[in-house]
Amino acid sequence: MIKIDAATGLVVSHTSAPRKRMFEDLETAAKAMREQDERKESIFRQSVDAERNKAELLEKKFAEAVRKAKDAPEGKPLRDFDLD
């Protein structure tokens, strides 16, 4: 609710709308907190697993790059400028 002075057009006072309750009772709020904690733990476990797999994936990529480097012919790489 806003009260405005008719003569000056300025806001005299205001009251904000009442806040809506997120939870009806304490039990519902506690259940929501437990669910949120479980979700956080699940996300953390997934990130740890991804980090473990990341190290293995990088090792495989490195081994593949070393193998390709050994199989590549020796010498200078051919540039477009050298072809003219």
C-alpha cells in the first residue's frame, strides 16, 4: 500500500505486501532440508567421479599423442610457402 500526498504528488509512506510462507510447518521444512543435503551430496559424488575419469582420459589422450608422434615421419613440416 502506498500513501501519496495529493498536493505534492510525493510518497508519504508505504507498506510492503506480507511475505508468503515457504513451508506450512517445521516438519516440511526439515524434509526439504534433508532432500537438499542429499542432492548436494549426489552432485559432489558425481564431480569426484568425473575428476577421477578426467585423469584417466587425459592419460589415454597423452599416450595416443605420443604414439602418433613416434609414427610421424621425421623432418621439417611442409608449409604452403615451401611449395611455391
